[in-house]
Amino acid sequence: MVGLPGILLLLFAAAPWAQDKPPSPSPQPSARAKASVVDPGAVRDGVYRNSGFGFSYKLPYGWVDRTTGMQDDSADSSKSRLLLGIFERPPEATGDTINSAVVVAAEPLAAGEKTAADYFESLAALTSNQGFQAAQDPQEISIGAAKLVRGDFSKVRGNLTMRQTSLVTVKRGYAISFTFVAGSEDEVNELIEKLSFTASKPQH
């Protein structure tokens, strides 16, 4: 399984050179809040839709969908789950620009975590440990009816600057993280604009 740390490390490697395979995931925390079964969602007609978590994402034309190869088939609700992993070009391909990417993951809230801000603290720490600098303190934003916490980061890679923005919201006992990587703030914002939220399915 590629856990959330491994998923994010793959994104951190998105660069003008080939991306390495993600390292083995860190052990999952032993204490997790009760979470519902994950809706894996699906891509149809160029749009990823997840009715369980109430959002959709329009895939940029020509991008490579590596979701299946990056996730496992476990139905264990105590584990993190990759929902979507897409790249501007194949992760193993070389190039002279930042390989833009979007990764969406769902992870059960750990004991003591109740809000997106709680979860974002650990996500921001992981990002900073990879050499990224925070542009500012995390901010609460709205996309449609959804409330999210947004954090912007950057990292110099050679003569290029990698921009990363992570958005986090909490739904049905899970922290849903949306991580966007690109070569400029404008590109990141264009990727975020493809995200939309709908009403979530009632819990059973």
C-alpha cells in the first residue's frame, strides 16, 4: 500500500527530472476515529466524481491518470486511501519543467483530530520536512458550500520553483486532502478551479 506519506513524497519528487518511486509508507497511527467506508469514486467523461465525499474534479486534457497503480485494493477503513493521482506527464518521464500533479487522498482522523485545521498541522509538518517553505499561515477558504483549510508552499529545484498548495476538508470521519503541484501560482490556481463540491450522500 502507498500510504499518505508515500503519496505526498511522490508529489514532492515532481520535478524536471524523473520521479522516484515513493518510499515504503510510515506505520499507520494505532488510534483512529471511527470512519465510514470510503467511496473510491470514478472517472467518467474526463471528470472524477465522488458522491460519497461530495466533490468532483475535471481532469486536465491529456494528463496521465496513475491512480490505480498508486493505490491498493484494501477496503480497510482504518487506512489512508488514494482517491485520485494524476500527472501532466508520466512520473517516470524526464523534462525541463515541473511535472504538474494533483493528488486527492482520504485518511481517517486520528484520535484527538476533529477539524481540518487539526489534520493540516501534521500535513504541513510533512511538507516542511521535504524542504518546502510555507508562504503564509494556513487560511480557511470556501469552494461552493465546502469549507477547507488552504496552505501554500514553495521549494526551489535548480533554476525552477515548485509550487504546492494543499486543501483539507473533513467529511464522514475522514480528512480529505487535495494537493496541487505546478511551476507557478497561476498554474496551481488553475488546477484548483477544476475542483467543485456537491451535496454529500446521507450517512447510513
